[in-house]
Amino acid sequence: MQKSKNLAQQPWIVVHAGDGDDVIILEGYVEIVSDPEELKRIDSAYAEKYVDPHSGASDTIFQENCDLYRVHVKHVMTWEYGTVGTRTDWRF
């Protein structure tokens, strides 16, 4: 809940993916995905990808009190093997 409140007031975010050695950092603004057809499409892809190998149950994006956010990426920064000297930036 606090994350949603914070993003409503300041929608600019930084997302860090990967580990400390192979890094990708995304910067941009976010918005809540609210279109029902888009949510269904995303949920279908998510359910196909995230399947419990023991039960065969598919996961869903539809969780209580959770929002799905779209990041409009404006800056990407990446480097590999823990060496910031290999850093590459892209700006959109």
C-alpha cells in the first residue's frame, strides 16, 4: 500500500535487475495498468510462464491489494562482470 501511495505522488522510479556482477538498471516513470483487456493478456502470458512444476497450477497477476505497473523507460544503464568500466547507457 505504501508503495502505491509513494508512486502516486512521485511516479519516477529506478529498477535494478540482475545481480551485483551483471547489472541492468532502468529509470523512468510508472503508471498503473488498468485496461481490462491488457490485464487479461498479461495474466495469460504470466500464467503460461509461471507454472508450479509439482501441481501444474499456474500463477496469476491478480492478487488482492496489488497493482500492476508499466515502466516507461527513459534511461538504461548496464555493465557486466562487476566492472563498472564496461558500463553502457541508453537514453530514450
